[in-house]
Amino acid sequence: MKKVFLLMSLLGVVLPYYFLINYLQEDGASWSGFWSDLYLTNPMSMVTMDITVAASSFLILIVYQYVKKQIELKSLIKYVACFTMVGFSLALPIYLYDNFDKITNLD
């Protein structure tokens, strides 16, 4: 299962950046246009809000775990770096990879 999370981490980098690069290479594409295009239609807004709530929940969880001494500072920095440099699509699979044994041994 951990190999699946590693694969998802790779996909979490490649797929979002593939579409971002394609978007930025289009005529007239810009960062300011990127943010407004996220909310261009109701379905796009729904997906954006879905990911925003899930990603925010993840960030709250890892900060909580750090405060409760359940993860170390270096892990918190790693997850936040993954989140800010790539996104939730990398941060969550890396977190699951790192914590798989703890998660599956909750007996």
C-alpha cells in the first residue's frame, strides 16, 4: 500500500503541473487570470471549494499533531513545504506514506 502512496505522490506532482504549464502556455494566460478562472463556472467553484476545505482540514490536522507532539517539526515542515510548493495532491499522499503503519495499527 505504501507503494501506492508513493505513486500517488508522483502523480500529485506531475498531473497538476502538467495542466498548470499548459494553462500558462496558452495565449493570454496569466496568474491573475488563473485565479478568476478557478471560479468561472459553478462546477469549477464546487471542485475548488471541495479541495479548499479538504486541504484546510489537512493543514489543521498536521498543526494539531505537531502541537500535541504526534509529529516532529521536520515532518510539519516537510508537509507544509509539499503543500505550498506543489499542493494538497502531494502533501496528503506523502503524509499517508509516512504514517501508514500508525494509521493501520490503531487497534
